[in-house]
Amino acid sequence: MEIIYTSLDSFRKKDMTLMGNTSIWMFPIYGMAFVIGEAYPLMKKIPPLFRGGIYGAGILSFEYVSGSLLKKHKLCPWDYSKAKLNVNGLIRLDYFPLWMGAGLIFERILCHDK
């Protein structure tokens, strides 16, 4: 997902190499999406918009905490400091709707048989 997103940013800059990038630190961070699969049975009766909101808030919270820990050791691979709605350069509040959608997509992938 991140490779596609950063590749599209490359396209926006008219760089047709479409190079995307990520960091090995992102694997355990994105791996935490398994929590959605574990939480779904408890939340499946909640309307999707509210579940998406819970997922979005959870993802932003985890991004903030993990980014804070990485930043403390000068290892954080992202810096949103230049974005308008950033919080300490670690999260972007304008990404909330994207994370809501991502959470609902993860839910479909992780919970197709639950």
C-alpha cells in the first residue's frame, strides 16, 4: 500500500520512474493490522462508518506512538512536519478518512470468514 502511494506521488511530480519507497520498520507497524481481525467479531454489529472511525483513530494512534518511539532513536522513516494538519510531524489528521477506509479494507481481507 505504501509503495503504491509513494509511487503515485512520484507520478504527481512527473517522475515516470514511479519509484516508491518504504522502510523495514514499517513491516511490524503495518503488521499490527491483525488487531482489526481480532476486534471485528466484537464490533461487527456496529455500523461500518463508526467501525471505520474506530479503525482510523486506532491507526493514527498507533502511528503516533510507533513514530514517537522511532523518532526518539532517530529512526522514524516519515516526517509530516511540512503538512498543514500534522501533529508533531508524526501523523497527519487529514489522513484520517484514508485510514478509516484502509481499516475497512483490512477488515474485509482479514475477516472474510468470520
